[in-house]
Amino acid sequence: MTAVLFLLRAVILVLLWGFVIAAIVAVRHDIFGTRRAAPQPTGRAPAPRQQRAAEPKSKRSAARRLVVVEGSLAGQTFPLTEVAITIGRADDSTLVLTDDYASTRHARLVPQGDAWLVEDLGSTNGTYLDRQRITAPTPVPVGVPIRIGKTVLELRK
């Protein structure tokens, strides 16, 4: 009888430690996000970039600024350049949100030719483009709302 009780206590102890470790991993993942492997060099020279400097800026992108419409940063405007914009709660994000419904690394806006694409980075609550949850990089028209938690963003001219 004592052997059965000892075995039962040992199993319960192992299960409790499993739950504690799972909780620590979940909190760590939420705070620091997932790590991405660094790209491996292929041994080839990178393809030359097309020269876009000669094009007028208005031809490259119809949108020139990112405006926060709703949320804690409402009213703020960010100029759009040819650099991707990361959005999330992480301190190293381009646009840092203090929104409980935003993930550490929630979404990214990426310039692609004369358009901008919004991409969800595996967030818990999702990224919405005009009430549609996005699952793949999606072009963002000017003036269409992007919802991340309680924050709403728009691309504007």
C-alpha cells in the first residue's frame, strides 16, 4: 500500500513540475517571442537590386504615411520609407504598441513595389484588414483599416 502511495505522489509531483515548466515556457515565448534562424549564406552573390532611386517617390508608393486612427497612439503619424515596419509590444518594434491584445511581434508592413503588404507574424489574436483576418501577406489599399488588438492603423497619401 505504501509503495502505491509513493508512486502516486511521484507521478503527481512530475505532473506538477511539467505544468510549471510549461507555464514558464509560455511566459518566455510571450515576452521574448520566437527565435528565427539566421539565413545561411548560399555562396552566391546576391542579385543586384533594381535602381529605384531614379523613379519619383510618388510612383513608388501611393501611401506616404501610416496613421494610428484608434488606440493608445491615436493621432500619431509615421512616415513610410522603403523599410519594413514591425508592429508589436516588443521594445525593438518600429511601432511599439501598449495594447494587451497585441503580441510581442504581432505584424509587419512590407513595401513591395508601389504597394504595401501587411503580414501577421503568428500573433495570438490575429491581424485584421477591413474586418477580414489575414493569413498570408496581403496588399493594403490606402485608407483601409488595419486592426491589431484595440489599435487601428491606416495607410494614407
